[in-house]
Amino acid sequence: MKTKVIGKVYLVGAGPGDPELMTLKGRSLLEKADCLVYDALANPIMLAWLKPDCVKIYVGKRAGHHAMPQEQINRVLVESASQYACTVRLKGGDPYVFGRGAEEASALYAAGVPFEVVPGISSAIAGPAYAGIPVTHRACCTQFTVFTAHEDPTKGESTLDIAGIAAAHGTKVMLMGMSRLRETMQALMQAGQGGDVPAAVIQWAATSRQRSVTATVATLADAVEQAGLGAPAVVVIGDVVSCAAELNWYSRLPLAGKRIVVTRTREQASELTTALSALGAEALELPTIKIVPPSDRKDFASAVVDCPRYDWLVFSSPNGVKKFFEAFYAVYEDIRELGGARIAAVGPGTAAELKKHGLMVDIMPKKAVAEELIAEFDRKGDEFGGVANVTMLWVHSEKGRDIVYKELMKRQAIVDECIAYNTVPETEDPTGARARLVEDGADVITFTSSSTVKHFMAMGIELPKNCVIASIGPVTTATLKEFGLEPHIVSDTHNIPSLVKAIADYYRK
């Protein structure tokens, strides 16, 4: 039966686990999706890429646990096309590699729904690669075979060509076969597969939970049982498995296997997440705060309009810079209309944000704390004619510390406040990060401001056992201590690159 169509359905491969292995086209579609229908194996962090009003429908499947039967999933996709312009069906790995993507595409075709397939990187090649196993190697293997031991139970008779697989040359990769691993290895050996051929299992490939074992075809099931590995996993058979000793690059990353909680705002989390992921960590984004407009928007707007008349502009945070210039460019077209004001910034992170607008700072302390900024004014103020009777616009958050204002006023500066934003608790958790932290724990929790500490503690989440606490600087550390927490890691320079380096150095030691 044809359906009334207003939109299109995209069958998108989410890749094997690492969100950075998602294709550019796949991410672009997620960002504009009106409706998302997604699986269990799609990395939850991808949900943070969605529009706030995107409708999310979970249809995930695990062995023995189906949130929704396949026939119903097909109906959901057809119905979604009659309601939304852009529906994304997000599937782990590649939609057409043992992923029932073809069945869903056929259902859409039968209903007259336009669809498009966006391939994803299959765990059949990514899993071995992340474990140091190339599926082909010119010296020993010029072909590979991919098969699954998980067949449609309604077929009545297996179509798996065990004899053909056993006789095939090169590498053999098995997906979705952990529940029948021992039986499949025995069947292959009975069909002529050499029992002494190297074999491996990679569980949770391309994630911080990745674990692997290497053995032989004859001993693989015992090795897996002893190691406690289970689904989801990729099985590899062939001489290429021997390459893992040299080529297992992923496990050598300094933060491989570590789950690290990022408590920054959702908009700011990506910088820290990307840096941690590059070192092998799984970043669990659990924003504790979000940035909202100030209570008095009219005063903020007036302060921005009047900014050209000040001798100094003093910025306390990167967020203050962002919000200030969003308002500035709504009024002025040219950065030169800022006037001749000198610029002061609390710390290198704030200075880096100003540099995006072509502005260099005149005064910036090495340590990103208000007290150091005042000390810097005392040290260098005479170079600029002092601060007495000088007009200053102090750009900061609604709940920020007032040290800058009080100390500059003591020095007879004429200081006006520009409250650019407010920090409030983040109440939404679209990726389910809170539940994952409670259920699975974490190795490190990062705090990048006093606000992230206060709002995390207000959540009432018990800190995981043996969890390491990382602080971006002394003010954040002081707030942690107010709650009886002593950070294990404190970055030297109070910015994200320094925090990431400090975490990596901690684990290198």
C-alpha cells in the first residue's frame, strides 16, 4: 500500500563505534534530521548532533532483547516519511552489511517512499584494524571473506556454506557469531579449516571498551571464555592475526580504554571530547550546565551598544567573549567600530576566543584567575597610563565572582558591568550519559569551572569507585574542596589543551 509522502528516509551507517568514523554526509544528515530512528550500536554521542526538536525513536536490538520487531521498524520508517521531511535511520556499522538495511529499503520502496543509503564503515574491517589486524596483507593474504553465524531463524535451513568458508583462502571475518563461537570453530575444523591458524576476537571494537584476545582456531573459544569476552564482537581467522603484535596501535594510545566524563556545556564539550578521543579515550558527555541569556537582556544590549566609549574592555571568560560579540555584530558591522579600547582577558582560553575576532590582548595573566588579572594590572598598568579614572567595561557571567570589579574600583577605575550570560543547570540528557555513568562508571571526571562542580554535585550522582578527578585550575579546585573532593589532576595552564595533557601525563606515569 502506498503512503502519503512528504519526506525522504536516509539509511545511514553509524560506523563501528568511534563517532569520528561517521562519514561527513552521515553527520550532516543527523544535524538536519526531523526524526531519528536508531539502533543500540550507534554511539550515543551522535544524539548530541541532533536539532533540539528532532523526534527520537529507539528501536535497538541486542542478542535476545529487541526493543521493536523488524516489521514494526519498517512501518515506523514508512509512517515517519508521511510526517517529516527528513528521517534518518541510523544503523551500527554499514546498513547493508548484515544490518537488515536491504529489508528496510524494500519496505520503503513498496510504500513509495523515497530513500537513500549512506554507507558506513563496517566493523568487519574497522574492528580488526583497531586491533592491529589488517584484513589483507600482500605478504600473506590477498582476499578476505566476511560471514555471519547469526541467520534468520525462520529460514528453516542454514545457508551458511561452512565447507566453502573453510576452503576459502585468505582472511575470514565473522560478525554476530559470539553465541555460536565454539560450534562454528568446530564446524570449520571439521570442514577442513586448520586448527593451528591464528585467530582473534575483538569486542566493542573502536570504543574505549575494546578488548581482544588472540589464539588459534582450535583454542579461540577457550581463550574467549577465559577472558570473559562477549557480544558485540568481531572474529578474525588468518595469518594476518599475527600482525597484531606489531600493529596494535589503538591499545598503545595513552588514554586507550579510559572512559572520561565531560561536564562542560553541550556547545563547549566538542573541543575536550575531540582531544580526549584522539588519545584513545571514550568521552562521556554529561553537561552539568548550560549557557542562557542574562536576566536583564536590556542592560546587556545597552552595554554592548555603548562599548566604543570605554578605554578598556575586560573579559572574564570565553563564554563572555562569545555572547558579547554575538550581540556586537547584531548592532555593528565592522570590528573597527569597537573603538580604541584596550583589551584585558582572564587567561589564555579567553584570549584565544578574542583572537578569533582579530583582537590581541594587552593584559593577560598566565593563570586564569581574577586575582592574577588584578596583579597583572598592578604590574603593567603604568605602561598604559595607570587605571585611575579610566573607564572599563567588565564582561562577565551573572553569577561570576566580583573580585575584578571590587579590586579595579579600589584602584579608582571607573568600572561598568556587562552581564553577558547566565549559567543554569542542564536538565536534558539526550544521550543517556547519566544512566551510563551510574551503570558503567568512569575512569575520570573532568571539571572546567566552579559551575560544573556545583551543578554536578547537585545531581546527586555517587562518584564511581576509584574515579580520578581532574580540575582545570585553582578556582575549580577550591570549589571541589568545598565539597570535600581533592582533585588527582590539576592542569598547569588553565585551558583545555593543558587539561588533556595533564590527564595523559597522569596515566603515562
